[in-house]
Amino acid sequence: MEHGRNKRNMMVETIRKLLHREAWHNINKIIAKLYPADIAQIMQALSEEEMYTLFARITDIDKAAETLSELEVTVATELLTNLPEEHTIRLLKAMSQDDAADLLAQLPEDFSQRLLEKLGVKQSQEIETLLSYADDTAGGIMTTEFFALPENLTVGDAISAIRKRGGEAETVFYIYVVDQRGHLVGIISLRKLILSQPDTRLQQIMNSNVVKVNVHTDQEIVAQLVEKYNILAIPVVDDENKLVGIVTVDDVIDVIRQEATEDIFKMVGTDYTEIVYADKIWKIARIRLPWLITNLIGGVVTGYLMWLFKITIEHVLALITFVPVITGMGGNVGTQSSSIVVRGLATGRVTADNLGHIIWREARIGILMGLICGLAVGLIALAWHREPLLGLVVAIAMSASMTIAASMGAITPMVFNRLQIDPAIASGPFVTTSNDIIGILVYMGTATLFLKYVFTGM
């Protein structure tokens, strides 16, 4: 990985120098050798001016269109708005319908509508259909460029049709079989089709038990089905079971990466769009501030709770020395548990059916870790302050707070999920702050109960 990163950085610096020297011949030779994905990666490391100049050197319209589709959507749309309108239309015509729809959805409405009108009736209608679905649904990520054949067609005629029209589809690994009304009735792998006798009807060799999704199915469920059944594409049907598109594995990989990235960013109280904003400090600050304010409020509440227990602290000042470790360990354990549950919900491994088992498992883990860590910190307290009862207070509080934190970390994402709120937001700042409050309550509450047994001379 390090070697690949160094190689990419060297390529970026080389292209940057060639651009400044206006060595167009050398740049054209490099572009000809690179894949669109590599060009897109290099472009995103350049300044805006350098990026526009490099993209203008891609004379192959198909390669330029594919490079555009490999860029981050927000970067690609900014690029489109700075291109001549005729060139933009040529690029959109060369792109797959789903990629074109993603870009048009991000453009200003009047500009997007003007481009649609110039794309041609057929393509504009297909793109408008894709735009009518929510971005995070099967309809929003599907492509309408698929290959379907009627069920009464023979194998020989099907192979001839593939040879004639196969280039129109995004993939022909699977042949989708439909009835006279366009309803999806079966699927045939390309391998099975080729190995079957030419005069055999498609309905005789098709698999009628088709794994499919509705246009409104959430993209995470689409990704889970593709992963579960190890398929390269999944058909998408409307409410009447008419085949309207397919979601290919490359789009599923994008979904998995996007969902995982979003979850990671949300767990630490920020947003995926922060990558796009780069040096736009105010926009980045506005993304981060809500969760930091939550942390701030939680910190104030924690401080207020300590103030309420000031008499306990005044009597046993040594209690302060273990406040950071009590709150820190509880927050860490809670974050660990919530991260496991959030990921389990995303992959389908955690459901309402095994909820009780998951919570009980995390509670037992919390008890075990709490006992071990509580014993360790209790012994440290004993050795440090030479007071057995203080060590006992710290040990009990640590064990209790870690057990509660582990259970909370497992329960909270499930509650958010039941409320149809993204469970990823239950992690990071939320769990850490809530466990800080719980940790202080448990610690100071335990200390107060034991206060009459603790020597005041500590």
C-alpha cells in the first residue's frame, strides 16, 4: 500500500511539473497509458486550475466520461459547470445512465433541466426516471442499461440477440427473462445459455427463483443481498414486478464503501462531505460543531454532578485522582460495544431477533472487563493512597461503570434503529458523553455511600 501511495504521489508531482512547463506531448502520452480511475485519483490531488487543464487534455470522449464518473460527485459537478455546454452534453451522452443521473442531481436545477432537454428524448426520459428515486434506494443506484429477452425465445435466437445488442447493456453476465408484459419471470447465466441446445426455449432453462429488489429497497439491503448470494448484478423491479433496471457489483462496492465511510465519520461526530470541502474551514466547522456542542453540554453536566458531590470530594480529596480513568474507561467500553452493534446492524448480523443475546453478551463482556480493570485500579488506589476502603470504592465504581457502559453501547444503537434514526450517530460523542455522566454518578454515588467508613485523614 505504501509503495502504491508513493508511486501515485510521484505521478502527481510529475504531471504537475509537466503542466507548469506546458509539456502537452508528454502529458498526452501519460494520459493514454493511464486508466480513467488513475486519472481521476491524480486529478483530485491537483489544484482546481491544474485539474481543469489536465481534464481538457483527455481527447477520447469515452475515456473522459469514465474519468468523470470516477471522480467524487461534487468534484465532477464543479468540473462540469466550468466546461462548455456542448462538451458537457457529449460527456453525459457517453456516460452510463446512472452515473449521468448522479451528476445531474447535483447540478443547479435550471442548468440540469437545460442539459436534459439537449440529451435526446430516450436518454433524458431514462435519466429523469432514475432521478425520481431517492439516492439511497435501489432505483437511485440502478442502471437501465440491462439485457432482457422474452421467455419464448430459443437459445440460438438469444445468443444472436446478444451478439447484436449486447454492447448496449452494462453487463451480460446474466440474461433476464421477461413475459409479454415485461414482468421478470426468470434469470439465466451466460454460461448456462452457451452450454444449452440452440432449439431450447429460455423458459425451459431459466431459474424462476430470482433474487431481486424493489425500486424503493434501501441500498444497504441491496448490498447485503449481493454479498449474501455472491452475484454480479441484481435485478430491480417496480411495484408490478416489471423489470426496470439492474444494480451491478461495482455500484454495490461503491455503496459499501460509502456506507462504511459515512458510519465512521458519524461515529466521531462529523460528516463525509468534509473531505469534499477540503480547505473551506467555516463549512467544516459547521459540520463538526453540533456534536462538539453535545460534548460541551455533557462536560458541563459532568462538572455540575461533581459539584453536587463536593462534600464527598472535600472529605476524600483522593477521589479526584481517579475521575479521569473512571470516565475514560467507561467511554471507551461504550464506544467499542456501540461500534460492534452499529456494524452488525449495517451488515444484517444484528437484528431484532438476536437483540437480547447481543445485549446480554456485551453486558457479560462489560462485567468481565470491569472486574479485571476494577481490581487493577483498586490495587493501584490502595498502593497509592494507603487506604483499603478507597481502593474498594474505586474498584466497585470501575466495575459498575464499565458494565453499564457496555450495555448502554449495545442498547443505544438498537433504540436509534427502532426510531428509524441512523444508529451510527449513537456512537462516538453521544455514547462517550452519556457514559461520562453515568461514570461520575456511579463513582461519586459509591463514594458517598462508603464515606462514613473512609478515614477522613486521607
